[in-house]
Amino acid sequence: MMLPRTNIEHRLNKLRSKKFDASTWKDQVQEIFRRDQLHEERILENLDTVDNSDVNIFDFDQLETEKIYHLDQIKKICIDYRLRFLDAKYFKGKLPKSAISAIKDLEKKHETELKGFKIIAPSKLFKLENADDPLLFAPMGNDYFYLVHKWGNDLHPLRKIMMWSFKSFENLVCLTFLVSLLLTFMVPDGLFSKDNNASTFIMVFFFMFKSVAAVVIFYGFALGKNFNPAIWNSKYFNA
């Protein structure tokens, strides 16, 4: 006796009929999509709104310890790598679907509505008012923040070194000194004087130092640049 072959579609229909009314199944699915759309619209609205409460109610049993950061830690990273930590409303990059999904999952897990989102990213990714690796955070209160989602590419491995000179005035002067010294050593012998002695070297060095310093000052003032500690949480372009 031949056994009848199994029709998977019929099995699926039978399983669905046990849990749902077939006559209202379409309406139920439509309602699920409608609620999800409203949920997503509410999240996007919260991302584009500055909330000054600075507190989200989390279920601490559900939190992942490695995703909790203090403001001092965030500040140090932003200063070291010349990044900004600003409200999500200033972010001009495209927020990926994965970030929205991460917020949905977190809200469902903690049974709360997240607000006051902030993002760590380079200045070029923010819509700054005129006066490569975003991280989305939600405030927990007491200067603690919870990492909601990370996307994009990692920063250049040498970014911290490249931004070292922007950390302070002393660092900038030190870099100017080193560059001037290097340029002085590159000057061919006898270019400015037939005698290559210490006084000639010092004279050439001072000339190079003034020239490099002039370029640095012009670049800084012309483009409205400032040092990392002054801009890490500033919403102004020329802060």
C-alpha cells in the first residue's frame, strides 16, 4: 500500500488554522504591520528630537555589561580620535535599518520607550550649526550611556596619531617644532650661507618655524578649527 505524499502547504494551512481564525487572518497580519510601522515612525521621531530628561528606564537584569559606558570614557575617546558626541537629531548620515531594529528589540526587551539618543561620529557626519564609524547611545542617567547599535566601517588605524596634534596647544606647538626641524635638516648645504655652522642652522630653523607656524595659524583661523577638548560635544561647526 502506497502512503500519500506530504503536502507541506496543506500542513502549514492546518497548523495556522489551529491558532488563528482564517477569516480574519489577513486583517490580523495587516494590523501587525500597521503597529510595526507606527512603532518605527515613533522611533524616528524620537531620534530627531532632543530629550532633556537624560534618563531611560532599563531592566538591569537584561542589560549587557560591556555596553554600558560613562561620559568620561566617551569624552576621552572623542578627544583622542577627534570625534563628536551629539544628539542624534544632528546626525546627517543615513541611519541603517539595523539601528532601527536594534532600538525595537531593546524597547521590547526592556518594555520601555527610548529617548534622548546620542551618537559618536566624526564631525563630517553631523549637521553642525555655524557659530567613518557612528555609535548610537541611549542615556541611562548619572552620566551613563548604553550602546544601542554600531554600524559602518572602523576608524583608520592611525587616526589617533593623526589627531594627536589637535588635542592641545602644546601638542600643536610640539608638532610645529618637529616639522620645522625636519624641514631645516632638508635644506641643502650652502643654500643660505657658505658656512654651515650652528648659527646658520638656528637662523634657518627659525625661518622654517615661523613659516610652518604661519600656515598652521592661517589654517586654524580660516577654517574655524579648534582643539579636541573644545569640540567633542559642541554642536557648532566653528566651535
